[in-house]
Amino acid sequence: MDIHWWETLGTILIYMGINGTLGVPLSWIYAGVYVALFYVMKAMRTRKQDHWTDYFRFIIPSLILSAILWALIGSRFHLTTTNILWEMLFIFLLLSMMYLYVDSLMTGAATLARLTYTTNFDELTHVNNYFAFKNDFEEQFAHSRTTDQPLTLMLFDIDHFKQVNDTYGHLAGDYVLSHTAQLVTKQLGELDDTLHLYRTGGEEFTILFTGYTTEQAAPLVHSIAQRVREAHFSHDGHQISISISAGVTQLHTDDDQRVDIFHRADRNLYHSKQTGRDRVTIQ
């Protein structure tokens, strides 16, 4: 959750209002110092990942602001220099401990975010991977079986992908995979932003049409195939023609397991490939 400066200032002003110190100039100075400290803390979120540099970027401004604050307090309450120096030492230790704690939290959160991404997303195409598909398919299958909500599964392959690799090289193949994924992802966002693309094999992709019958999904499936067919694929000066073959099926009442619907979609995909490719088989 991102806390804005005006929220921090608003909280301080409410506190000053409750205490009846809005008309006290010294209170406004305190408020300015606290807002500045807020910015220093917020800056930790944009750290450069260099431990000592980040530490000094945090500790030096914080100590300066703390020194200003304690100088004001010392002047008001007639504290000795020794007392102020002891308080500054305590603040230094407290800020250092705070930095280490927050740094460890942010490092852990960043590590968790990277692990979550690599677990659920394909590194090349940046779409959901097979692991994510497996989990989502299991969840949606169970939900559809329980609620009688329709569920349609689309499998599609890039036609003659091996030929692309053999003719233009594997970098061209990677480009075709990535560009196809980008095209389809953009298309899904335009058609229905609740739909997601999964890369479930080398050149095989999958889409779960949750809440769609095959009749409802058919126009979307054909528009996806058309978008890929009409797209411009150019790599290293070569124009590459790309099309897809797809197999589509809907959850049946007698489908006891996920493999039942998956095998049927896979058979439909195989039929599309065996009967000329660049086509969609829906059953």
C-alpha cells in the first residue's frame, strides 16, 4: 500500500488540531521535519541495490533531520549538549536497526516476487506457463463441475514451427514465439480482459474460456487465428508467414477428469494439423 505525503501531513495536522497546537510555530517546524523523514523512508523503496550506498543514503538525511528535531527540543526544554548527543547516538542505533529490518523485508519480498514470477510465467514469452495453467485448469474445472458453468478449452500450435527454426535459426523461432504471445495477449485484452494465455509446451499455447460455451468462444478463437495469420513477422530482414492450428472443446457432463476435456481438445488440434493446418476444429 502506497502512503502519500499528503496523508502523512494530514495525519500530523489532525494530531496538531486535537492538541490545539495549530497556532504554535514550533509545531509546524516539527511537522516539516516529520514529513521530510517520511520522504527519506519512502526513498528506501527506490534503492539501487547497493547495500552500503543505500544505507548511507538513508542514515545521513535521517540523522540530519533528527539533529534538527533534537536541537529544537533541547532549546525548548533546556537540555544539555551531553543529553542531546546521547539521544542522537540512540537514534543512530535505532535507525540502523530499522534500516536492517526494512532492508531484510524488502529483500525477502523481492525474492518472493521473483520466485512467484518464475514459477507462474514463461521467461521467453512472459505469459502464464504450464504450472499456472495446471493450477487454473484444476480450479476452473472443479468450479464448472460444481456450478454447471460452461468451460471451453482452446489448444493451439504455431504451424511449421520446426521449419522456422531450421530455416531462420532458433533466435527467429524465439522471436516468433514471443511475438505470437504478445499478439494473442493483446487480442485477449481487447476481447475479454479476464482471459489469459498460457504457454504449455514448446510452440503450444492454451486459453481457458471460463464461462464460455464453444458457440460463445468460437468468434474469439477465429479472431485470434486471423490476427496471427495477418500479423507482420519480420526477423533479421526475413519476412516469416505464421499461422496457427487450434483445437477447441467444451466441458461435457460426462467429463469426470480434466484429462477428458484436455484429450478431446488435443484430438481436435491434431485434426486441424492433419487436415491442412491454419484451421480451427471445434467439437
